Amino acid sequence: MIPTRCSATKRVPLPPAVIVCLAACSEGPRPGEVLDGAGLAGRDAGSFPHATEDCFHVIDSCLEF
């Protein structure tokens, strides 16, 4: 038996499916292309001074190593 036509109630809503497919296939930023605040300011890791004080002393004092 060959169906002649689909009724309107059995059709899949095509526009939402097309929108979802297009959104999933669109190209976004690639890894390594998105800059954080330091990158936008033109700073790299070498331009930040290292911490000299023990910042985590309070946290580490509760643990026994």
C-alpha cells in the first residue's frame, strides 16, 4: 500500500527542527581563540608576579598531611 499524502496532524514540525540543526552546526569560537581579561589587556602569564605569602594557610591548617 502506497500512501498518497500525509495529513497535517502527522507532520513533524519542520521549522523548529531546522532551527535546532542550524544552531548545532554553526561555527563558534574554537578552543584557544577566546581571550580572558588578561588576554584582552595584552598580558601573559609572565607579567603576573608570583605570590610570596601562604594564601592557603587557613585552609591547609585543618588538614593533616
